[in-house]
Amino acid sequence: MKKEMSKFIICGIIICVAVFLIIEGIARDEVTTVFNKSANICMECIGIG
Amino acid sequence: MAKKRSFRLFIQCCYTALTNGYIYGFKEGTIYKGAAKNICLPGLNCYSCPGALGSCPIGSLQAVLGSPSFKIACYVFGFLLLFGSLFGRFVCGWLCPFGLIQDLVYKIPLFKKYKRKNLPGHKYLKYLKYVFLLIFVILLPSIITDITGTGKPWYCEYICPSGTISGGIPLIIANDGLRSAIGFRFAWKVLLLLVILLCNLFFYRPFCKYLCPLGATYSCFNKFSLYRYTVDDSKCNKCGKCQKVCKMDIKVWEKTNDMECIRCGDCKRECPQGAISCVSIRKQVKGNELDNRR
């Protein structure tokens, strides 16, 4: 029972880290790189270019 | 039973339609350019699919790692950690558009006699996806850069069949300009896609098992993700029925939440003892309180 509970705690910590990383990524303006790549046709992805 | 299986198929279809709902893109041979593209979707969903409303996490990861401005991809890693810790490989089983394609291909009632769960050498081949993740998604885009310091999305460029089937083929059908630009690389990617789909006729989800870097990432979270399974030892008699129905070929009673488990739920439904269930945080908290009182 305690083992399962500790898994929930690990999971909770990772979720907090994930949220922090997303916010940090937004602050570092990584979102613009993601957007620029995804809002234009990626020639490499479709096999051209 | 069949009804419950078709429920998963229904969810897969709804999710794929919802996240690829930009119909205009299919008609005009273009892609969606709105603000939703800032967000990474959980499944392997090419952002160059004409209908895609969000970004592919694997493509985005390569874009950020290959960018001259960044060495670490906090934003995309954040999404991967979030989806992984919440769902694990549930995403593969229920939300991945390319997983849906593979499920449908495997359902084609051809060569029924020759259908198998795994490729020969599965024991070793299953680690191949981690090699692809490390080399093609992380190392090559970060290390090999051009004169401007920009790396290429190696996995997308040479391997990803999801990009070919959901991005390349629809765009080339609808866009004359792109059609005139196809060459060797497109032929290579179509060939690879055909080989994977042909394999898929005989083996269950070969791409997920051996090649998918997104599945490899989520598999690391499978043991402790919020949505996971548990086996009640007092009920389980190790009859092996769960492994028999599991198309990922997992001995559920021995390796519950194995890294290969895509949470399709077949084992849970088929268990004659009802020993397999989802882990509930409420039950765990209550159990812990009882333990503490004792």
C-alpha cells in the first residue's frame, strides 16, 4: 500500500517539475520556435526539402 | 467485450478527428497556422498534417534542440513529463493517431493464419525505440548543425511514417507545388511507411513496439503514472489469460505496468477473477489512513 502511495508522490513531484519546465520554456521563448516550426509546412517531415 | 473494444476505437477516432479537424487544410493542400499550434499534443501527430490543430512533441523537441538559440528544450520536455506522469503509455493505446492507423491495419482480415503478436527477436528489438529516441531525436539534431547553427529534424526527415501518411501524402495530393518537388527522400519515406504497414498486417503495432521515440519516452513513466493498473494478489491465480489476450504480450501478473503496456484494457476485461483494476488515489489514501491507525 505504501509502495503505491509513494508512486503517487513521485508522480505529483514530476507533474510539478513538468509545469515548472513549461513555464520556464514559455519564459525562454521556446514557444516561438515550436510555433514557427509547426505553423509552416515542415518539408523534412513530409519528405521534401 | 466487443462493445468495450469498440469503445476504445471510438475514442481513438474521436480524438484523431478532434485534433485533426482543420478540414480546409485537406481541401486546399495547406496547414492550420493558428495559436493552438503553440501547444504540444500527446500523440504522434505530425504538425504538417493539413488538419493538425496542435504540434507533434517529437517534431517540436527536434526543432528546439536543433535551434541555435537553445541547448535544452524545457517547454517540450515539460509537456512530455506532464503527459507521461499523468497517463504513461495510455496515450499510445487511446490517443495516438498513428496507433489508430496501426490498429485498423491489424484488423484487416488478411493472412489471419499468419498473424502474430511480435516480430522474431522482440526481446531485443523492443529496445530499438530507445536508440532512435537518443540518436535521431536528441543527439543528431543537437550535434550536427549547419553554418547557422541549426540542426535538422533527423527522425522526421528519415524515419517518421506518421509524417508521411498524415502530412506528406495528403499535402502532395492537394498541393500542385509540393507535388512537383517530390524526390528520393519522399520515395524513401513512402517505402518505409509501406514496409511498416505491411509488417503491421502480420504483427501488432510494430512501429509502437520497435520504432516510436514517443512511446519510448512515455514507457519510462509507465510504472508510476497517475493512470496505471494494479493486480490483486489475493484474487489472481496466475491463469495466464491476461497475457494471452494482451497484444503487447505482457505477463500482467508478473510485470504489471510493464514499459510496453499501452493500457488498452484487454487484460482488465478478460481477467476471469477480476483481479486487475486501475489504481485509485482515493483508495490508496484511505488504505494509508487505515495502516496508520493500526
